[in-house]
Amino acid sequence: MRERDFMKRLPQEQELKDLAEELGIPIMETRGNSRLQVSDEDLQRRIMEYYQTRRGARLWIVAVIAAVASVISAATAIIAVCLRG
């Protein structure tokens, strides 16, 4: 399931568990000596956090590319001014 599809319609029950396993999100948690299955609401929250983190990582890359382009543009402008004068 794609991120956009997930945000439009939150999956339930088995579909949600399958998506969590596909993304590597644990569906069981340990409390004391017992292992409990995570609730659907908690799995939905964890999946949304996963997508937000992934989106943030992509935006970081875009920000770095924009900064590099800005430095190149400024350097080109300085060189043009120096060669003219």
C-alpha cells in the first residue's frame, strides 16, 4: 500500500497487520513476561510515524540540493561580476 493510499483510507485488522509487517513495524510488544499484540490504533499511529519519518528524510535531501544550487548560483554571480569589472 502506498503512502497516499494509507492516508486516504486507514486499513483495519489483517490488512493493517500485513502492511506493518511489510514495513518492518513490529505488531507484538513485550510487557513484563508476556507478549501482547499491538492495537489497530497503535499500529496506525506507528505506520503514520514511519511515513512521516520517511517523508522528512526525503525533504532533507531536497533541502541540501537546494542549498548547493544556491551556493553555485551565488558563486557564478560573483565570478560574472569579477570578470566584468
